[in-house]
Amino acid sequence: MKLIDRQYLATPFYGARKIAACLKSWGHRINRKRIRRLMRLMGIKAIYRCPRTSKPAPGHKIYPYLLGGLKIIRPNQVWSADITYIPMARGFLYLVAIIDWYSRYVLSWRLSNTLDTGFCVEALEEALKKGKPEIFNTDQGSQFTSEAFTGVLKKHGIRISMDGKRSYNDNLFIERLWRSVKYEEVYLKAYQDGTEARIGLGNYFRFYNTERPHQTHSYRTPAEVFASTPVEVTSTGMVESLTPDPLRIVEPDLNIAPILS
């Protein structure tokens, strides 16, 4: 699963067949069927344009995509959320993060051992302590189309935008964040358990927000750019996102097949 995660991050357009071919070329005895099963467990699939690659839960309302042709020119104009897979020595966790598109500032994050809606709602409520976006964009995953999640957005008068098709470019900024998180932190540390993951990611997001310069913004940090408008910023540069209950690590049970989108 760690090898699949690495290959998928490098080539998100590869399906089970090509990933299986890659692993075989590295000397691993594995077939396409098992790769497909593990990808389903991890909640990932090849990214390509087709009418319905991101299926929400039945009965959930789907909102239109509002970002087509929109120029992002200031903080708090557009926020976005996404979920990714975090591998560990045994099992894995899911990470959700909310990012400000303009500044690349990570407003909040949460770790969970399941793909329920709760940890996404907690991250959203924490992010809203930092400000309020005009538009909030996500994919059509059931966590983000749920009434629990969209209800919070509507309560705050935030316009809801959802990707109509699963395109790598629709959530490009947060996809870049995942790449940075994994290559600069997760793959280097090889977390043993949820506690290590929580501490490691907390340290990394503080570094990312307050120390890591971005060329796009003349080498200013995301915290500096985000604070360029009158919003409240904590002394550490971000809201701490710690899971309130002890993490129970997911074991690779192939009978469970959560889907991220």
C-alpha cells in the first residue's frame, strides 16, 4: 500500500493495471486484482475525465462548480478541502485539510481512522474560527455532500462549489499540498502509529504555514500572505488540529472498501 501510494502520487492517472505493472517491474509478485482491491481500500482511483467518476451518497444534494473562469486574487475568496491517505508501519489513517486557495495557508486539519463525516465537520468548524470564505470548493465525496457538512457552510452564508468531474486541476492547490506533505514529511518519517503521525503532521503544518516560502508570493510564507487581510491569526500561524479521542489505527481489512470520492 505504501508503494501504491507513492506511485499514485507521482502518476495519479495510473489505474490498477499500470500500477501493478510498475510494482512487478520492481520485483514484487502481485496481480492487478489485488492492486484494485487495495486501491479501493485506500479510497483512490485513477484520475481522468469521464461523466461520473466521483459519486456522492444517494440523496445528497450536488452543488454547481463556481470556479470556472474565476480569478483568485485575495485570501478568503476561495477555500477548499480534500482527504488523503497516510500510510504507517501498520495500517493507515485518513487526513483531511482545509486550505485557502490564494495564500496556500492550511487553516485546519484532522486525522481519522475512518472516512466518516465527523472529522471533516470538525476541521471545517475549526477553520471558520480563522475567517470566512466567499466560496468553499470540494469534490462530490459523501463527506462533503452530507447535510452535516454543507449545513455548516450554509449557516455561515458561504457559497458552495463542487467539482462536476474528477479532474486533477479542479483541486490543484490542495493536490500540491498533499505532494509536499508526503515527500517532505510522511515518507521521510515513516510513522509507527497515530500519535507519531499527529505530532509529525502538526510540526510540518506549522513549518509549512510559517517558515516555508512560496515562490508564487515572492517567497513569503502562507501565513504572511493570509494575514495580509484583516483576519485573526494565531501566534503559531495556524489552528492546531488535534483529534480529541485517541486514534485507533485501521488495519488493512480487505472486506472494507471506503471510497474518497
